Amino acid sequence: MIVCFHLLSDFSGSPKVLKTVIEGLLLRNYEIHLYTSKKGILNEFDNTEKLKKYTYRYMFNDTKIITFLSYLLIQMYLFFTSFKYLFEKKCVFYINTLLPVGPALAGAIMKKKIIYHYHENADIKGYHYIVLSKIMQRIATQIICVSNDQAEKLGNKNKVIVIPNSTSVEFYDYFNTDKIKKLIEPKTVLMLSSLKKYKGIIEFTKLANKMQHYDFMLVINDNKNNIQKFFDRYGITASNNLTIFSQTNNVIQFYEKASLLLNLTDPNEIIETFGLTAIEAMTAGLPVIVPEVGGIAELVEDGENGFKTNVHNLGKIMIQIDYILSSRNIYERFSKNSKKISQSYSYQSMIDKIEGVIKFNLI
């Protein structure tokens, strides 16, 4: 039995990856129990003979103390709930991200095998995450890191295995063809982002305003009301060539329309440990422009399938966008290389490796 814990189910990278993992393991006949919040992508699962889903109410609040108290209550609930598995002999706890510390501690007390799927960069995210990272490194049986850059930052290397993320099986199957992306009008620049200032939303809107000869699409993992509040807070006005979309689980439509993908995460604030949107874009045959550091930089061969760039240098980014979109021949070379590199991050490869970890810990 695999007991999976994920704190907040939305449509961001870490729950999307967990959904892909669960789908792959269910196809291989594993029994899975899933604990997560209501709504979001993980709630697309229905209860079946092999999958039991347990949900609770949890969401972020504008008041930090309320969010923190809610977090503590959920950890207490998961801590005590976890003891129902005390007498399950062949049972592993699968902790997705650092945040579900309650069930991880309960698992350690019960001497369960504890597998962490580590998606964050704790050193950048603050003291709370640093503490959770130290707990993980102390009690985990195995730690799955999503990039070499992320793994190098951990002190205990003996427990670490690097397994890069992949797209969902539906996404991979939809774009799994040798057909390269064609450069068509309108030429469209895409960014998918959570509603955080450090994700480069302000910079993306500035680029759209400066590059009126292209269309820009911004997909934000939040509701329309919160997006409007964010834009009002920072005095952002969307130009006529910029279309903004709120939270959705259907991202294929955006990659189909797009010509290239931007990731403008500020490495001074947070370092991308992997970059799922970059792999999605590459699988769809899109060139990508990403930060110079972090796991996301490992996905890009500079000048081949995109560029690694200083996200603060908007002038340079404008030159790179213009170059990629300047001609059919240049664009199709980038697209072909994106498709080729994305094959190293296939769905099948990720599930095979994670199943290997599961089997080892179920012995």
C-alpha cells in the first residue's frame, strides 16, 4: 500500500506531478490512499477499488497567521489520522513536497518507510522550509529530487535519488509525435505562472507592452478576483496584445496556440528546482527562455532549444524572442531540438524510476 500526502491541491506543478505518479502506479496495480485538500487537480480522482481519496478543507488566507494556524491544524489532523496504518506491514508513506510534516513524523514514529518527493528549494523559501528540510533529511528513507541542482543542496546524499519530472500521460500522448512546431501567425509568447510577484508577472506585462507586434498569453494559477487584486496592487495595466487566463486544468490549448514559452522567475527570490512548464512546452515543440540558474536551466541547451537568460534584462529577452521568431528556418531548428531534448524526460521513464523506489521500500 502507498499512502500519499499532499497539502494543497491546485493546478500548480507539484500536485500535477503527483497526479501523474498516482495514475502511473494505479496502472501497475498498486493500492493507493490519497490525502489532500478539496478542489484542485488531485480531486479529479474518483474512489475506486485501488484508490481511496480522503480530503479536508484547506486554503491560503491573506492573513498569514490564519494560514499558519490552518496549516498547524491540518498537520495535527494528518498526524493522528496516520496511525490508522500502524498495523499495515507493507505500507510506505509518500510525502509530496516538504509541507505534510505531520504524517511524516507519524510515519517515523511507526517506523514506516517514508519517501519524500521533494519539489522545493528550502534554502530560498525561508526558515520554515529550512526546518522542514532538516526534518526530511533526518527521517526520510528516500528523497526523490527533481534535478541535480536541487540534490546538490542537500547535506545527506545517501538517501537522494534524482528523478526529473515529466508531463502528464495525457499531455505526453497528445504531443508525442515527431512533427515539429510550425511558425504561424499570430506569433504568440506564453507564460504560465502562480500569482506571485517573483514569478515575473510584472516583467511579462512590460514585455507585452513593448512588443506589440506579438500576441502574449498569461495563464495564472488563481481565480479572476485575486488576479485583479494583484494587478491593482502593483498598478498593472494589460496592453491590448496581452490576454490573461485564470486557473484551469486544460493547458494543452495554450501550448497549441503559443510560439514560445517564457519563465521569468526571479532567482534572487526563488530558484526553480525543475520547471514543469518548460518540459510541457518542449514536449509541444516550443522553444523556451528560462532563468540562468536552478533545475530549470538543466533543461535548456543555450541557443539550441532556447536560451538561459538574466530575467532582469528585458532588453536582452526581447532580442532573444525576436531572434527565435525571426524566420521559419530558425524557429523550426529550435522546435526540433525542443522535441528531441524532451524525450529524455518521458512519462514512462519517470514512472519506471519511481516504481523502482516504491518496490525497494516495500520489501
